[in-house]
Amino acid sequence: PNAVCLALTATATSRVRQDIRTTLKFATTNEFVASFNRENLYIEVMPKRDAYAQTIDMLERYKDQSGIIYCFSRRGVDELSAYLKLKGYSIRPYHAGLEDSERRKNQEAFIRDDAQIIVATIAFGMGINKPNVRFVIHFDLPKSIEGYYQEIGRAGRDGLPAHCLLLYSYSDVAKLNYFIDQKEGNEKRVAMQHLDAIVRSAEDERICRRKPLLNYFGESFQADNCSNCDNC
């Protein structure tokens, strides 16, 4: 009962931090919150018009560099992986539908730079600390800002510039709404709140992309402090 406990997380809003304190029954706490701002990440949202062509364009800009492409579904991963492999890119798929041995082999190839690009669902990323990821592409809209922030956070861990591109379309919003409608009660309400937040962030073209992202986590940000963003 007298043990000192430490709870750690990368993407906790103030509400989640309160939930952590309540759930773990912390009577008294010291709370330390670092900045959520990763200055070396260039954050871009682009209307999804020809997703395959837009992805190829990004890969050509970062030719022979390491990157992650996130897709919504296993099918999306398989189709995009097959397409990019036909185009000659060094690529491996990763999703929960693959055998454990194949997932492990693909992940190790990516970590060792035997494969330059991993195309994955959100099943990929836990514990990945590859320093030289130069780009992260969200081929489909993420379900939440928390998930989005975690996933772009795998880029540029060496402190060097990295590019984070989100391809946004109304059809992705409709697809996520369809799945949310299958939920019930509080789970449905929370999922809808998460979706609304990332849709508002993606659609706001008036201000720096960092501002709504950081505000979501309770951190104020002045856009004139941002030197690498087209929206500033």
C-alpha cells in the first residue's frame, strides 16, 4: 500500500488523466505533462482525390526513405501493398489477419531497413522506436485525434524533419459513421465525439494544423511560433 506508483501515457487529454487518477485510486498525485508539440514534424492535410497517385507522389519525394502508411482496413492494406509492390517499392504489409510469424518477419524487416515501407492498420506501432521514419501517410481518416497523434508520433524520432500527410475525404467520414452506428450507448457517443474532433481538425484550413491538434490535448499554441507550416 505504500508503494510509489507511476502512470505513463503519450496521448492523455485532461479527462483521460482524471480517469487514470480515479481508476488507479491515486489519493494524492503529482502530474507532469510535457509538450505535445513535435516541432520537426511537418503536418499536412490534403483532399483525397486520387489516393494511389497521391501516395506515389509522396513516396517519390522521399525515395528510398523509411515510412509508414496507415490504412483503415486489412483489405485496404493488402490492396495498397500489392499495388505498390507492383510499382517496384520495397514494401511489407502488417495487419491482424496475417499469421504471427509473417507479421513478426515483416516488422523486423522494416526495423532493420530491409524493407523501406510498411503498410499497416492500427495494429502496427506498439513499442516501435525506429528513429529514421521520414514520413507517415494516413491513407484513410483515423478514428480519433489520439490515434492520429500516436501514429504520426512514430515519425522523426531522431529529431530530423519528417512529413505527416493525411488524405481526407467525406467518404471516409461516412464509412466511419457507418461503423459507429453499429455501436450502442456510451461507446457510440464517445466514438462520435472522437470522430467529430478529428473531422473539425482536418477541415479547418484557416489556421496552423498544429493548433487544433495541440488544443485538443489542452496545450495552447501560437501559430506565429511555427516556422515549418504553410498555414502560418
